[in-house]
Amino acid sequence: MMDSILLAPGDVERLLAQRIRAARRGRGWTQQELASRAGLGIATIARLESKGRGQIASLVRVAGALGRLRDFESLLDADVPTSLDELRRRAK
């Protein structure tokens, strides 16, 4: 896996596009089928797969259709204090 320090936003978008496309193809689905399952238009799926760009709501719907909502868990976790000083600052 790539070191996240070396990833630029464009790199993340390209990887996301590749992984969405691979997950869909791995299930043997067409873009139309994924769009239907996610409740989105086919143009939205095509844009996500080609550019990795779209609305967050669309990405969440696609992840749900692909059974990958848990992949967002680390983004939703509260930041854990890294020092006692930070913990004290948060407590104030």
C-alpha cells in the first residue's frame, strides 16, 4: 500500500476511481446496475469511476451498494489525544 504521506489529492481521486470500478467489476455488475443499486444516475457512476470525483452523498451510496460502508469508519472516529497536555486542553 502507498505511504499516505506521498499521496496528493489527485492520487487519492485516481485510486478511488480505480477501486470503485474494480469492486463493481468484481461483482460482475454494469455501471447501470451499480447506479440502480445505489439510487444514482449512470453519469454519476461514470464520473466516480473515471475521475474519482462526485458528491460525498454519492460516494456513500456507492459504498453502501458495494457493501463497503465500514471503510469510512476511520474517518468517523473521534481524534484520540496524543498527549496528556492535549487531553487537558480538550477537557477545558
